[in-house]
Amino acid sequence: MLKITGGSLKNLSMNPPDVPGLRPLPQRERLALFSMLGDVTGTRVVDLFAGSGIVAFEFLSRGAMEAVAVENNRRLCQFMRVQAQKWNLNLKVICADVFQFLRRPVEADYLFLGPPNHKGLVDKTFSALAAMEFPGIIIVQHSSREPLPPGLKLLRSTGKDESVVDIVKLILD
């Protein structure tokens, strides 16, 4: 069970399907993240490697006007669609490969990515974002043993071990 930690849906729970490799951002890190971000009212967010969609749901609960969740697992996509409809939220679920999605420009204030650890996907995602010169804030959940690539300005950080959350911006020329 995952519980929304703040906003209009605070304390509502959801129960995503049991999918191998699913690792939702823990409640403690979500609380820390939104404490660091402050007011997200009226913003747009894209959640890459969305999994259960918990981060997108948290943003919407806290006043984001639009969220897009990109996930390639069909069971998780269906779960997010049903949950968004149940809670009457403006969540657009795109059931596709993240790198296929990133072939076109992304318009968002915040981009969250929490790819599977130790598969080189953090570097690959940042390469795609650098190529499109994404100007927004990027939030990345990663392992402390999988450092972020160069070319980023670290704004804030929380967590440890297999669940570090860094808030960064690309250093654009």
C-alpha cells in the first residue's frame, strides 16, 4: 500500500500491482522532496519510469495542473489510469519506452526520473535530456553507487544508499 503524503488526497492509499523491480519512492523521501520543492501549484510534471505513478499522484494532490506518467509496463499503465479516474485527476498515462518518448521535446516545469538502478539508465536519460536542452528542474531517484553524470548543477539532495533523491538542473551552454 502506498499513501499520499500531502495535498488534497493526503492519507488516501493505493495498491499497485506486484511487478518485479517496482520500487516506489519511499514515503520519507517523498515528504523530504516536497518539503524541498515547496509550492508546486499550477506546475506541469513528467514522471519518467513512472512505475506506480506515486510521484505524479503526489504532484497532482499538491496542486500541479498537469502530470504525464511514462511507463512501459502495461499492468502499471492500466493501474495508473484506473487510479487517476477513481481520484478524478488530470494524469496522462503514456504506455511507451521512455527513450521513445524523449525523442520529442518535453514541456514541463519538473521532470522526475526513477529508473531501475545499476542499468546505466540515469546516464542515458540525462544524455537525452541534454540533447533536447531540457530547461526545467530534474528530480532523480538513484543509487548512491550510481553517481550522476557531469553537466548538472545540484540544487538539493536527500536520501541514502539505494534511494538518493537529487534535484538538479542541466548546465546549458
